[in-house]
Amino acid sequence: MAQCKQLCFEIPGFGPRKIAADFGGGNVSSDGGVLLLRQVDRWLGLTKQVARALPDYRDPDRITHSLESLLRQRIYGLALGYEDLNDHDLLRSDLLWQTAAERGELLSSSSTLCRWENRAGRKEAWLLHEVLFNQFVGSFETTPAELVLDFDCTDDRVHGNQVGAAFHGYYYDYCFLPLYVFCGDQLLVSYLRPSNIDSAKHAWAVLRLLVKALRQHWPKVKITLRADSGFCRWKVLRWCECNEVNYIVGIAKNDRLNALSVKLQKRAERKYRKRGQKVRLFSQFNYKAASWDKKRRIIAKAEHSEHGANPRYVVTNLAGPAQKLYDQLYCARGEMENRIKEQQLGLFSDRTSCHEWWANQFRLLLSSCAYLLMESLRRLGLSGTELARAQVGTIRLRLLKIGAVVVRNTRRIRIWFSSSFPAQELFKNCLAYFYG
């Protein structure tokens, strides 16, 4: 007698009906949106560019899975919520996933993907960053007038005794300290670093490379560096001044800055005592720290509320009213922090659990490629819709997780999506946009 290898179980029924279930439904997929991701990928040419750029050290006579197939499987998996390589041991049999990867047989196993990731090195990291940069440049139909480059770092908790793991006092944990660079919602750099360094370490070198490359494409573009106080280093500011790069960077409060703005802070406190409502006042002055080469313009914000005084300072070489620069330009950097959260929480950029350093950097960049797919889908296909500003997790849940039945023969692949899917029109419109 044949043994049932599926997980059979009963669920409490209702009325005269009993409910019995198992996982023997056959070729049914819960990831119908992988076909939309495939279309976005084809429209961008992302995995093709990455596959052409990366070296392949495998024996050509023994290759079963092409680089392009491996990239699609891994990047689509991250975009669809599968952070663990072990998930692919079952996903590799999904006919819809095989269709998205343009294969007619099983996809690669978790062990194959693991060996591939652990072969990555410095060269692969550099080449993948070149692809990200080229994708960014190619997203503009006309020359941009201005680009604001947001620099920030975050903590990436380690998964054990990994290469480069170190304790960070601020986060009070063992972690990595990756550096991110965004321009608007578009990602340019995701650079893994150890945490036992200055938070601005290598930021100057990254900025120089980006400015040089951007001006090769657009010589007259106006470039602005925006960052928090962790990146306030006078040598970086001086380099910006010498190379016609604007900057607006936070500066940590100290006794001298507080003394220079004491009148403004007292005026804000008096107004708060009088009105009983939060007061924000702005001023500007020139300031030179002991280690700086010269004085620079400081924008001071004096804020007083029921929580007391909350002064803030920004150093900039931009002209314009202090409050406008602070509120409209500097505070907008908070959006970058949302994008970093999308990377970590939605696309698992912190799943850097390999032992070797460069394998973890490669994983971080694969997550960045998944972000590029999702950001392009949001910026282009979902423009003007209710999901135009949605987080990647919301887009995945609302648009990509679709039940589908798949039938494949030698001549055709037939897919039936769920008739009850709420976002049918939106899905079809997105697919049509990237198909054109």
C-alpha cells in the first residue's frame, strides 16, 4: 500500500461539512508576483548586467545552473520574503519559480547557492557596485539639475564568531557597520564595514569616487552631500569646498556651540513659558572647531517644549535662509533612514550570516539588487497608485503574493491566478507597463 508522504491534517468544519487538508495540491504557487518581478528585471536588464559583469570560476563543462539563473533565484527570493537559503530546497521545485528563472528543470539547491556566495570576493563587490551605479545613471532620461547624496550607516548584528565581528559601544552589541549612500529613494552604495571604526571611515573615498563618476556623465550637475553628525569631518568639508560640492551636515552639540546660541535658546524658552506651546527658533553664525582649518557657517535651531531644551546644529556651505535649509533640506534626510529600514527589515540585508567577510558583502549587495527591483517597481509601475509610497513589505503582501495554478507541457506554460485576488487591475497595469 502506498504511503502518504504529505502532511495530512484535519481542521474543524462547520455545519455538515468536514475539512481535510494536505500539501498534495500539486503545481500551485503562492508567489504569482514573481512573474512581475521577472518583467521588471527584464525591463531593467539587471540580472543580465550582473551576470555579464561577474566572473565565473566554475568549470564550464560541469555547470548546471548559469550565473543568471542563480542571480534570479536569489534576488527574486529576497524580494518575495525568503531570506534563508534553505527555503530554496523546496522553492526549486516550484514551476512558477522555474519559469521566472527561465529554466525547464529544478533550480539550484541551498548548498549550490551557498557555495556560489562564498566564492565572492573584493572584485565581485566592486563590479556589483558598478552595476548599481550604471542602473542609477540609466534611470534618468534627461540630465538632472541637482543630486543630493545621503550618507548614513546602521548596525548589522552578527550571527556568531564571524570575520570582522566587533563590539560597538553605542549599539552595545557585536555587529557590522555598513555604509549606505542613497540619492532620493535610489541606492548607490551598500558597503559592509566592521564596527570598530569611525562611522565616517571610507566615506570620503566613496564620495570622491561618486562625484568623479557622476561628473563624467553630467559635468554641470550640482551635487550636495547630506549626512548626520557622524560624518562631520573637516577634511571632508574642505574637500567639498575645493571641488564645488555643497554640503549640509549635522554637527554634534558642545559647550562652545551652546554658548554661541545661548541667547537664541533663552528667547525660545521665554516664548515657550509665555505660550505654553513648543517653540522653534533659528539663527546662524560662523564657527571654527579647534581641529578645523577655518570658520564655517553653522545653522542653529533652538527648540523648547515640555521636554525642555533641544538645540541642534548643522554646518553648511549653502546659501539661503537658515530655517528653510534646515526644515526643507536637512530634515529630508530622514527618508533615507526609512529606506535603510526597508533594506534591513523588508529585504534582509542584515542576513549576513556567512563566516567569511566577502561572502557577507556579497549578500548585502544581493539584497541591494532586490531593493533596486522593488524600488523600480514602486517608482515606475506603481506611480500614481495607492502603493506609490508603500514599503516593500506592503508591496510584497498586496501585489506579489498571489496564488497561482501552473500547468506546463513541452509547448506551453499555462498559469491561472487566483480569481479572488483584490489587486488584479493594478497587477495587470504594472505588467503592461514593464512589458511595453
